[in-house]
Amino acid sequence: MPITIAVVAGVLLIILIAGLRIANEYQRAVVLRLGRLVGMRGPGLYYLIPLIERQTLIDQRVVTADVEEQEAITKDNVPVKVDAVVWYRVTDPNRSVVEVQNVHQAVTQTALTMLRNVIGRHSLDDLLKEKDKLSEELRLDIDRATHPWGIEVQRVEMKDVVIPISMQRAMAQEAEALREKRARIIKADAELEAAQRLKEAARVIMECPAGLELRRMQMITEVGAEQNTTTIVMMPSEFVSMAGAIAKMLPAAQS
């Protein structure tokens, strides 16, 4: 009889110890009792009724999910390949167990579908120039779809955008044409400014005709100095007469 009691007590002790569980700070245990949800336990030490209650541990840390490269057609009918990364966490462990079978797979497949939808709603220029805006739009779409499962999508990043080689050549030609356009505009602006300066200079010279001849002689002198040549200049009689009058006035002024 004492042996029987000892055996029963040992079995009860083993069952009691077998029901003890420990969950880490970032874990929660979703407990089902005879198939029915009874709540959430943890973190720390808690107890499960052996053979009656069953648990599913849920990690509430942020999970990084890689979205494999997807080929889709943009709004302007350009085929592209895009991949992305999704950061999400479980905010409601109960719903993540009851509402969906595999949380990680569900989030990944939803992200694949939403990525193709977002690409189809935008043009190639939007995809290349407004990647951050499209990533936020993708995050909101995925978050709305996964919210009933107790999932919070915290961040989405679209990584690489691969476009066809023919489209790359066309974009390179477009960029080269834009650079040439800017260069021509800058050159035209410079010519316009130079013309305005010459117009102002001509107005000043016209106030004194002798100044025009002096400027012409200066230019001829500069050309002769650069080419190391002798230049014969035909000078107007008015300019010679004026120079002679000035020469006659100089001795009189000196005396």
C-alpha cells in the first residue's frame, strides 16, 4: 500500500512539473484548452494543464521578410523587376494563431501581391524618382490586409528596380539630350548678354565719333602685335585733320 501511494504521488509530481512553462520577455503563449482559446500567458513562469491545454509560442519581436523579385508592368507599359523588404511584428498573438495558419508566409505572399499592384498603378518615372513614396504606399496596403491577423507592418523598402536594356539606352539618350539642351540655353544666354554689352558700348562710342576710330586703331595694334606683322591703315581725312589741329595747338599751349 505505501508503495502504491508513493507511485501515485510520483506520477502526480511528474505531471505537475510537466505542466510548468517559461516564456521569454518577447514571447507570448496562446493557450487552447480542449481546442478552445482560453487566453494568452507569459512572459515568465506559467502553468499548463497536461493533456488538457496546448500552447503556441508567438515571438513579438520585429521580423524581417524578404520579398523575392517580382516582374510586373508599370502604368506606362514598361516591364520591370522589383524586390522589397518588409519589417513587421505581431501585436495580437491570439488573432495571429486563430485567424491565419502561417503568419510569416501570409505576410510574404500578401507583400508579393501588393507589390505588383503598386507597380501597376504608377509609371516608370514614379517608380524611379518617388521610391520612398511608393514604399510608404505599399506599407499601408500590406498593413490594411494583415491587420485582421494581428500584424503591424512597420516599414517597407523597395530595393532594386531592374528595367530592360533597351529602356536603359533610351533613358541614357534622353539624359544626354537634356544635357545638350541645357548647354545650348546657357550659350544662348551668354550671347544675349554679350550683345547687350556691345549695344551699350556702341551707344557710348556714338556720342564721340573719334572714339570709334581710336578703338579701331587699338584693335589693329593688338592684331599686329599678335601676328608680328606690319599693318597699313587707311585713316579718314576728318580724323587726320583733327589730329593735325591738336598737334598745332600743343606748341602754342607750351609757349
